[in-house]
Amino acid sequence: GSIFLACDTILNVLLKKELGGLLCGESSFIHLLEAIVNSTEDSKELSVIMMAGSICALIFDFTSEAALLIHPNFADKSLDKLCKLFSRIFILSQQQSMNDDVMAQMDLLEIITAGYSRWGDRFPRVQKAIGSSRYS
């Protein structure tokens, strides 16, 4: 309920690039990334995984892997968790039998894949995780 509404609001703010830039210009986005990956790490709920990936993908538009790793409040293990999140999403999206749950999340998947095409080269560890997920 209310968590989903909050995430939806964050997603809408990030989709408006000028407002997203204001949000991401501060270190608040570091805390948001950390909270998202820590709260969704073990989630099996597809809508949660896709919403988390969408928010992270839009935040990544405003930063790079190198910038995250030098930030004092960002843990290296969080980048590993982000890699795992995106890898899970790309594995789900490539399954041959996309069920109704996956189809219901296509808008979010589109946000994620479009985002990846914009920032993938700035996130080599995510790129590597996604590349290896294609063959697992």
C-alpha cells in the first residue's frame, strides 16, 4: 500500500529529469539506493523487484559506478547487490515463457532497459553482471 505509493511517487519524480536532478544532486540518493537494495535483496515479489530496478535505473542516469564507489556513505557491497538486482531483472526478462506477472511489469522493464542503454557503460560491474546473466 503506502510503500508502493511512495515508490511510485519517487519514480514519477525521477522520470521528470529536472526534478530528479535536484533529488540526485544531494547524497540523499545514496541512502535511497542503499535502502532499496537492502529491502529488496531477498524479495520474490516481481512488482517489488521491478519497481526497485526502475528507481535505481533512473538514479543511475545522474551518477556513475566510480562516483558511487568514492562516496563515503556508499558501501561496495551495495554495488554488488545492485548488480544482483539488475541481473535478476534481465534474467526474468529473457525467460522464454513470460507469464502474466512479467507482462504486467513491462512498463517498468522498459524504464530499466532504456536506462541501461544510457548508463550501462558507466557501470562496468553492472554490465558484467548482466552480461554473465545472459549465459547462466
